Amino acid sequence: MDTFMLVRRNSSITAESFQFSVPSKTKYQIYLSRSHDPFVNLSIEHYLLQKSHVDSTVLFLYVNQPCIVIGRNQNPWLEVNHEMLRRAPAVTGHLPLAYPNEETKLQEVVLVRRRSGGGTVFHDLGNVNYSVICPTPSFNRDKHAEMVVRAIRKNNQRARVNERHDIVLDTGPLLDKNARPSPEDTHQTAYSASDGVIPAQKVSGSAYKLTRQRSLHHGTCLLASPNLLNISKYLRSPARPFLKARGVESVRSPISNVFGGLKSLSKLNSAFQLQIVESFADLYGLDSGMLSEIRNETPNADTPRNGCLWGHLNDDLREVPEIKKGIKELESKDWLYGQTPQFTLSSYASEVDDRERPPLPAWLPFSARIFLTIKSGVIVSSKISTSSDPQIADKEAENLDELLKGHRLSEINTFKKHLRSADPKWGDHDIQSIANWLDLMFGKLPQDQN
């Protein structure tokens, strides 16, 4: 007989019990994390993928502090505005006047590279993240997105799964009665996709990691992000028109919250996580009596009934050796920047990247030409010059290449400081303008802070 393991709010699983439970033959397991640390939660998720039994299906729910999470094969300088990341902290709650018992403050936005593919996403305390790990033979990209849509529809009937396996909210008017699809259809709603001005709004994106025996599908769900209006600014790199990257580039989509107006994030997240649990239980035909216990929050962590156990996961799981190792890897600069596929940055159209460029700043010399090749986060070559004379330009390029080649991009505090030892034959203005442009592209510290 299948057993069902649920981790819930009023009980916690110790690190020792967690290591024992995950690889067990328990067919269905659900874990809710109390941690808001993205490094901890992503490392727990990876542990579950690696250690859970090959025949089990695992649901893991968590909420992260403000962070930007890029995909395994993405370029952080292409996907993220590093200047804003450093200068603009995110809101962690809503207005105290609306919810006086809920803490509201500004918090640094953390940059994280996950282990799965897909595009870049923004997490905060108004965003519930879900992860489902299942046997690869039973995996498909819509199955668990549809599960989440059923949970969202308890709050917003406009939700559906689109052709990219994302979850969107239709914005148009209600369809005629005879044109409405079945309420069970999770790929269509009773509303037009667009109101003629605003297209369908994305509220959840997904990413995947597939192995021979196990498959991971995880996604975000924007419930009531207090940072919604700034998310696109965090994800708009000034280097994008000049940067040509290998790897996966994010697809930009208009976004929305599931809920409008001010909401108490802590209450909202708890309620929605329960709705996802219920949808998961319905999908897999789990015991209705057990679900009643969950809804009523009847604790049974100490004396499991009918093989059912539930509790939460805490930050103490960071001491589990494999999770500890995973956190250390995710926090390292080598993982965050060193895993970046090769890319070029060019101020002009070339054979490598023939796109038309936007106008360069007026303070750059008219004849300035800037070209960098970066591999695994290290500058492998450069060709930078300001002279219109080809021979002088070649000497300038050779001089700067010696200063830049072999340096990790993430370890250059500012290009202005790094290029100070350039050949004095270069004019101070030329060097400073080149350095300023590179600092602007890569979001380095402003001049008054280097």
C-alpha cells in the first residue's frame, strides 16, 4: 500500500529524519520549507532530486528572500542589470499601515545560478515556488503546470497553461456562453486571451532537469509580489544590445500577480501552498481523510496515522553534508560567473555579431572600437582602441589586451582602476571614457566608489 508523507507547518523534520525519509520507498512526499534562503532551498531541491527513491513523487514548496535566479546555461551580464542589483534593494513586505503585524523592509537582492536550465526569474516573499520530482517515464512538461493552474483557479479563473508550458492570466472579456471551454480545460479559460491592449500576463514560468531515472519540474508563481513594477528593471541589462552570448537567453513576457491589491504575504503564501498540496493530492488520488487532517491542521508528526507523517523543513538542513556542499557551490563565484558560456561584447557590428547597435555615448571618442571575448567568466582576448590611425589603433589594442587578458570579469572592481597602468601615450580622457563605458556595461562600481 502506498504511504503519503506530508511536511507541514506545525511540525518539523530533523536533519537526521530527513536523510532517512527521503530515500525511503514512500511513494508520495511533500515538503514545505521554512527557510527563505535561496541557496538552502535550491540545495535541498537538488538533494531531493539525487536522493529520493526512483519510484517516488516529491512535491517541494518554498518562498525565497528577494533574489534573481538565472538558468544553468545563462549569462548573468546579459540577463541582469548589475548596477540596479547593487543599488536598488527590494521590498520584503507590504505597507505597515495595511498589515501592521507584517514586517516591511528593504533587502539586498541576491544573484543565484540554479542547476536546471530555462530562463531568469525574480523571487521575493510574494512569490511561491513549487518543485515536483518524479520518475522520468511519467514526466511531461504540462502535467504539474496544470496541477498549479487548478490551485490558482481557486483564486483566479483566468489562469491557464500556454503553449510554452508557462502559466498566464487571460486579460480579455468573458466569452459568450456557447464559446466557453470546459471548466476542466487547463489550457483555455472562459475569457479572451487579450483585451485588445494588454496581452495575457505571465504569472508562472518553469524550468526542468531530466536524468535517466528522475525528472525535476520547478516553477515560480507570482501571487502578490511587492516588487512587480521593478522586476523588468532588474532584468534589463544595459549590455544586451552589445553582447552576443552562447547558451540560453530568456524570453521576455509581460507579467502580473495572481492577486491584485495589498495582501498579507505570510497568510497568502500559507493558504496557496495548501491549495497546491490539495491539487497534488487530487492529481495522484491521495486519501481524502488525510487531506481533511491537513486542512484542519491536526498534528500527527509524533504519532503518524495510516502511514501519514507531516512537518516542515528548517534551516538546520544546511548541515546535511550533501546540502552543505551544494550551498557552498552555489555561493561560489566560480559557479555563478565561471559557468557562463563564452560571449563577446562589441561596440560595433562585426562578423561575430552583425546586429545594428544603438548610438554610443557622446563622451566616447568617435573612433572608439571595443571588442572583448570572455570565456567561463575570464577575458581571453580584447581589441580596444580610440585612434582612427590603423597602426596606432593596433598598438593601443595590444597594450590594453596585455592588461585585460586572463582576468576574471567578476574580480575587476572597476575598469577605470584596472586600466590606470595603460601606456601614458593614451590620453587620460580616452582611457577614462573607455573604462566608463565598460563599467556601465558590466555594472561596476561608480567612479566615486572605486
